[in-house]
Amino acid sequence: MSTEAITSVFNDGYVVEAYDTYRRDPSAVDESWRQFFRFAEQLGGAAGAAGAVLAIGSDTNIS
């Protein structure tokens, strides 16, 4: 089991890029990412979703 956060300096860019893709065309990303981004938008509102995406990721551990 890894204790690495889902985001780090190495994959923050990937998450932001996936979110940009999701904003342009939600069907262009995997369903698991769509669920993640919808949840982030609910927490942070549409304007604060990018920050919420990274905040959620930094508090989430990958198993």
C-alpha cells in the first residue's frame, strides 16, 4: 500500500491537464475522472474547481 498522495509535483500537471480536457469535453476523460471532477466542482464551485481538484488530490492517498 502506497502512502503517496494522488497529486505531487510530478503529476499535478497531469491532473490539471485532465481537468482542462474535462471542461472542454467531459466525455473525453474516463468516467472515474468525470466523477472526481464533478465532486471537486461541488466542493469548490465551478470557479474554484481547479483548486479543489488539487486540494482533494493532496489529501487523498492511493491504495
